[in-house]
Amino acid sequence: MRINKKLLLVTVLCSGMMFLQSFKQKHDDDKPENLKVLPRDISEKDLHNIMRNWSMSLGVRCGYCHVNTPLPGQEHPNFDWASDAKKEKQTAREMVKMTMAINEQHLGKITTMGDPLEQIKCVTCHMGRTTPIISVDSLPKAPKPAK
């Protein structure tokens, strides 16, 4: 069977172009949408690092703040990252604004031995819990010493 070289070349080129176009479209759609507190031009890497940090600080997964729909037979749900439907996402935005204000307007003006005071972060108050620790009674109990 004789293969037409021109036909083969055109087929390979068209397939390659279709592959590259589908790859490009997928990643163009992945740009963050509906950012209201974080910079709109944030890199995907920086955004993931911030989200991972917040997740660990509160001891939650992505679905705590983001609308998600389980997919049958799939390990991970389908996320609607841009949706504002969950109150937890709104609360997170307000808490981030509060933290930024405390760091900039208050802690940024305080120095200890000439160095600026360390900035607070989500983990400062949350310590792996969804609600901040706001009283001494909320602190984790120290284990009793062994006898």
C-alpha cells in the first residue's frame, strides 16, 4: 500500500495544530476570575500557594469556600472557582482585608529592637481550625506531664 507523502504531511500538520489549539484554549480558560482581594494579575503559582496556605491554616479543603459538584466515579469534584455562592468565600475575603489592614495600618508601624514586627497570617488566629481562637479558653490544651 502506497502512502501519499503530501497527504500524510497535511494530516500530521493539521493534527498538531488542533492539539496546540485545544491546549491553548484550556489554559486561557484557567485564568483566575472574580478576584476581589487578590491582585488580578497574580500568577497561577502564587495563587495556588496562597490558597494552599489558607487551606492549611484553617484545616480545610478547597470545597470549604468554593462551590463544588461531585462527579460520579471521579476522585475530585467539579469546582466553580469564580462563584460567590458560598458564605465562607465572602467571610474569607473580609478576613483577608482585615488581616491586610492590621498588618499595614498597625503592625507595620511597630518595631521591636529596630526590626518591623512580624505580620499576622490566617494561621496566627485559626491554628488549623475554621473559627479563630479568640479567647484563652479556646487555646489547645497542653498535654498533662507524664509522672
